[in-house]
Amino acid sequence: MNMPLYESAPVRVRGDITAVHKRACQRLSEAGTWWTGEQRLAIAAEARNALGCSLCQERKAAVSPSAVDGDHQSLGVLPNPVVDVIHRILTDPGRLTKRWYKQVLASGISDTAYVEIVGVVVTLVVMDTFARAIGVPTIELPAAVEGEPSRIRPLSAKLEEAWVPMIAVSDAKGPEADLYRSEFTGNIQRALSLVPNEVRGLSDLAAAHYVPFDKVVDVTFRRSISRPQMELLAGRVSALNNCFY
Amino acid sequence: MLLRVSGQVSSEDFDLRTVTETNVGDGGVPYGQVLTSFAEAVLGEDDELLQRKRDEVVKNLGGEAMVDAAAVIAIFNGNDRVANATGIPLDDIMAVATIDMRTELGIDSYASAKND
């Protein structure tokens, strides 16, 4: 992806952020582990579309999302169960439940396909939130790259307390040996490990946006804002998202 | 929570209510309220408010800081969805270390805390 990013930004954007967003866009356009490049871009496009969905807005305002029936306003490209996953993650993440996740699996979406959807949606959310925050248009996503998904499920992923199987730190060997780069590896870093490339992608984004994983426990690490300022922002965002973790 | 830990390391006493409540001042974090107001505006829907809050960050901390703040807001807006969509439990070490804090801030009452 050679197009310049953030040239219209009112302030200079760090080169590592621009670089990681270019890599993220490239990843979105290429075949993943379970979805083609075309499908991954369709997921990203549907995530952007979800912001204008009136069903999602009604559900968000309701005491319980399950109290509101209806059809999502979708782009009409992806199957309805996939659209629901995308819209729910994007618009009302704080009220996702294990029961809902089991319904997702019952609808025919595999756990691996689901985890990759989460990875794609989150990648888009990170880039689009950044664009909104600094006051520039969202990135125009590139065209799809042809290719087939690898369809490799990591043998070491196991179902533990999370809803989805994850790879334990001690089991990250062989092809997954590079997955975790810090002595302290929290569940947030393992969460998408059923699709290891989504972990790699999120780690790449986190290193530029926040703190490199090997510096997470170094509370003296800083950028132009201090670590306490960074942690205050992180905590406030999580509170606004009703994120317990 | 790493805000509390960073305060302990630097011998500063941060008011953790700044994480979950509005209008509680900076809480001991320089320009804390400017930053949290910016985060709220980014996650909100009022574009004019966002512009004002963005300008406040730039005016008080500089353009580079605004970009760094935007970056943190963005990655955690993503990370929160990863956590909520995968049902990951709190790490054992954090669960023990934050018992009192979670009670004090009401975090245990979040829907996502049930993890069911």
C-alpha cells in the first residue's frame, strides 16, 4: 500500500503509526487464516456500516439488546449471522455474553472464523478511532489481494476459561514461538491466539499506539505523554466501553 | 491497574475515580481532565465537542501529545472489544491486586464482569 496516510492531519503523525496502519491495511486486504482478502475487506466495510444501523442504535438504547428484534441495515454482502457478529462487536461490545457467543457458533460460524472476524473488526476500530480522534477522514481501504486462506488451526489452542480456545504461553512453540514477546503475557495478548496472525497484527498495532509488549511492565516508559497519562486514558476508554477486563 | 502501579512507582497518589467518573478534576495526573474529556469526545458522537476537546489537548499539551493520546484511545477502543468479544477472564495477578479497587470504582458491576 503506497498511498500517503495522514498528510491532511492538522498535526504531524508519528512515522511508526503511519507505518503500522499501512501494514494493517495490507493485512486486511490479503487472505487471512479463514477468510479471503475480499471477505476480510467486506467485514471491515460492514463494521464501518454498522455505525449507521438503526437496529443497533435501538438495541444500544434498550435495557437488553435481546429485547429488540429486527434486521440489521447491512451492505448485503455477508451472511446475516456474520453481519450480526460484526454489528454487535462494534456497537455494543460491553453487553456481549457467552450465551450470545454460543448462538453465534450454533448459527454455523466456527470459533476460528469468529476470532478472525474479531481481529478484523478491531483492526478497523483502532484505525478509524485514531482518524476520528486526530480529525481526519478514515483511511480508504485498498483493493483485495487474491489468495486462499491458510486454514491452519493451531494444535496447541485449548478451551480454558475464555469463550474461545487460546494458546498458553508455555505452548507457544514451533510456528507460534514468536507470538508472545514478554515475560508478562496477559490474557488480552492471548485472546485471539486461535488465529495467531490476528495476535501478530494486534501486537504490531499496540507497539506503536501504546507500549511495546516488552515494556508494558515498565511504568516509567513514556511518549510525549507520561505513562500515568496513558494509563488514565486507557482506563477511561475501558470504563466508557464497560470493559471489565 | 497500571495507573495505580505507575503512581506507586513515582510516589504519587492518583485518584482512581478519574477513570470511572467525570468532573472529578485531574486526580493528580497532569491535565487528567483535559485528556479524559478528549477520550469521551472521541467515543461520543458530537463532532463539534470533539474539535473543542482536541484543541484543548493541543493547546495544553501540544500536537504531538494529542496524537499520542489519540493513539492510546484508539488501541484501547479496540482492545476492549477483543476482551469483551472473547470472554477472557481477568489475569490472576490482576484479580488479586485489584479486589479493593474494583469494588471502590464499581467495576465489578459492569455487565462484562459476569462473563456469561
